[in-house]
Amino acid sequence: MVKPIPKLKLHGFNNLTKSLSFNIYDVCYTQTAAQRQEYIEYIDEEYNAERLTNILTEVSHIIGANVLNIAHQDYEPQGASVTMLISEEPVAAQELSNTEAPGPLPDSVVAHLDKSHITVHTYPESHPDNGISTFRADIDVATCGRISPLKALNFLIHSFESDIVIMDYRVRGFTRDVRGKKHYIDHKIDSIQNYIARDTKERYQMIDVNVFQENIFHTKMMLKEPELGTYLFGVEAADFKPAEARQIQKRLQREIREIFYGRNIR
């Protein structure tokens, strides 16, 4: 395990801003207009503003924050948004850790942060021509101070259990030590993957694109072995002839690869 950077003796408050952008995609095959509508209604119910508020509240507990204010909204015809303003919670210094290790599923992790926020927005959509429906959720966690929002990563991954996860982590600004030296990051990080639990790594294919000199880290995850039955809505895999099932599987895999690589495949 990588040794953590020794605790800095700062002049004043830790002004570093650490932001995690966590994007998930869920893909489904809906054969008819009725199935598509049923899928959208299911997503709207499963990921409505109330449940998303509960997820973000748990994230705030994991990183040790106090929730100051919550704004949430369900939209017509579909979608939801939640925004939380959070602040620091007094904790013992020895309990703080930014070491490269997986964070908990909702276990008790504390933090020291100030003037920060958490947001989530959802985007259900479908296309009638190819029978594919998708759901996307964008979550942003920004913290100021010692703790990193990466500690909430495993809880978020397990909360959504998605086909594709795309994560961006960036540390911005600088803080000064007592000698006046600027520090542009206060913890060791080689990859976001080092904060992800082993069971997740075994289930997903992952790639990194990191810009170390700019403190920018990017990781993509795509489910390795999707099963057709988990992508069907309102119908069973056994309802299709083998050739038709293979065609649907191929269509779903293409959709997932296109989203993962960020380009259309011809």
C-alpha cells in the first residue's frame, strides 16, 4: 500500500477543492412502446427525488459532513434533481485518511470540510427504432479541506449497480504550509481505481486517462459479463428465439460500447 503524505502543518485553512464527478449509465431493451413507457416510469419511481436525497444524505455521512440545506425536484415528464449544501463536522484528526484504499459501503467515515456541495441529476431516455432505453445519473461531490469525496465512491457504485460508470476527480487551488510553501495536492493518488473495492474490479473492465501534473484523474468502468435477462423489461429471455436473442444481445453490447468509448460504432 502506498504510504500517505505526512500531515501538513498549514498556515490557516486548507483551501484545496476536491471534486468528484460520478456518471452512471443503465441500458435496457424495451421492445414495445408500452414497455418503454413502463421502463421510464420504473426509473422515475426507483430514482425519484426522495430516494436520491437519501443516497446523497448517506454520502454526506460517509464524508463526515453536516447537511445545511436540501433542494430537490421531480420533473415532468421524467427526471429528478437534488442539491445539498454541506459544511464541516468537527472530528478527531487521527480519524481522517486520504490513503489510496477503497472507501466503505455505508460505513462510518469522518471528514473535515467546509463550504461544499453535492448534486445529482437524472436523465431517462429511449429511442423507438432500436428498442434501446437508457438511464443516466450525474452526481457531483465537491469538498474543501482534508478529506476527499473518493471515500464515498464505493457506496455510490453499489447504490446504482450500473452497466457503465465514468468518474472524474480533480484537485484545484492550493494551500500554504507554515513556511509559506504552496501545496497543490495533499494526498497521494495514482488512480481512482485504488479507491474501488475488489469485488467491483472483478466485475468491470476499467481504463484510466490521468493528467498527473494537473491533478486530473479519469476512470471508466464497463460491466464485463452482462446477461441478456438483466436487460429485458416486460419480457423474458426465453420469450425470444435464439437468433433473435443473439441479435438483441449484440444490439445491447454495441450500445454499451458506444457509451463507454464515447463514439458511434459502425
